[in-house]
Amino acid sequence: MNVMAVVKLGKVVKAGGDGSTNGVGRVIRYVIDPAKTEGGRLVSSNYETDGADADRLTDAMLDDLDASPMGIQGGSKTSRLAYHVKFSFSPNDPVTPDRVHELGMEFAERITGSDHKYVVATHTDRHHLHNHIVICAASQTTGLKWQLPKDAIDRWREIADEICRREGLSVIGPEIAIDEQ
């Protein structure tokens, strides 16, 4: 079976049962791992110039979450803090890591509407190139937390397919679901 471009929503990053927020830092540290991102060269965000500094990336997201109307907890000890999205490409696609990274940034911008902080890290450690995108749940304009509609992943896949078609890359068919992260 041919592997094609895939968009998948990973686990939602939530506050721990004790109210801890260390899940955000953990996922950011994982996605920006220099061993997977060509020494951190393939890490960008829409809010921080130093993509290699996990603490700064994390703290800025936590600041937005803390400033939200209900704070980090959001009324629950398991409050949504961030979303982890994966955007993968076929190993057969003629695309460079730099171009995959640019497409990941475009994708993140389009799905967030510029209203949420995000980090994009392109991983080159597998046979297929893929982006990990960490999106802060708190809106930068309203402070409210993003509650994804049920069809969010379908809309995101449409955006990914549009990007891939434009670039002459493989797109996923509606009957195929692959996650090889």
C-alpha cells in the first residue's frame, strides 16, 4: 500500500490530575528534539525566534493559558492545554525537509487562523518526512480555549489535501487512515 500525506490529531495535552502543566513542556521537548529536526534547524513557531529553547516555547504558551478567563485549569484539573497535530508525507514524494517544514508552517497558520500560538517541528528521523505541530489551546485574541468541532480533523485534512495537490504531492483518500509516527 502506498503511504500518502496524512493528518492526525494526537493526544490532547491536558493539565495533570494534580493541575500540573508539565505535559506542554514534555510534548514540546519531544517535537523539537535536535536528533529529529536536523539539530533544531527545522523548528519554528509563530511567537518565538529561538525554536531550540523548549522552556521559552513552553512558558509563552503557559502564559496565554494562565491569562485565559478561567486560567490554566479552565474549571477542571484535566483542562485542555494544547493540541498535538501530525502532518506526514509519502516517502515517495519529491519534497525536501525544508519544503515540508514550510508546508507545515502554512498548514499550522491556516488551521489556527493566526489565533493560537504554535510550534512546528519537521522530523527527518523516519522513512517519511513529517511535521509535529503543537498548538496552544488558548486564543491569543479572546483568551478562550479552543474546543475543536467534531469535523475539525476532516476540515484539516481538506486543507492538507489542498496544499499537497498544489505542490504535486500525494494526498490521502477518504478510505485510508495511516499513522506511522
